[in-house]
Amino acid sequence: MPNIKSAKKRTLVIEKKTAQNKMIKSEVKTAIKKFLAAVDSGDKASATEMFPGVCSLIDGAVSKGVYKKNTAANKKSGLAKKLNAMA
């Protein structure tokens, strides 16, 4: 446990930021799971409709510093491959 006032504040700020990052990651993971469920069920129309939204969420997470740029590109690429494989 920190004794110095500034160290106490840093722990509070870190806890708050960690909670925000977890929330963003969870939202992205949920969207990806829904997209993959649509792909697995063979519902191409629904999957095609969901894809831009999922990519947007991933890009938003990158802009907030939750994911790195290459990680996001890798995730989007994998999702696009699964979508294109449906055809």
C-alpha cells in the first residue's frame, strides 16, 4: 500500500483506467462473438451487416490505446477472411 499522496492517487487512476479498458475489451469481444455466431450459423446477410460495426469497435479500441494497431489489423483480417469464406 502506498504511503505517499501522489502514489495513492496513481493507484486510484490506474484502477479507473483498468476498469475502462476492461469494459472496452469486453464490448469488442462480445461483438466479435456475435459476428462469429452469425458466420457459424451461415447467415451471410446478418454477418455482412455486422462486419462494419465490429471493425469500427476494434478501431475505436485502438484509438483509446486498448489494442495496438497491428493487433487490430490482425483481428479485422481474420474476421474478413471468415466472412469471405462464406461465399
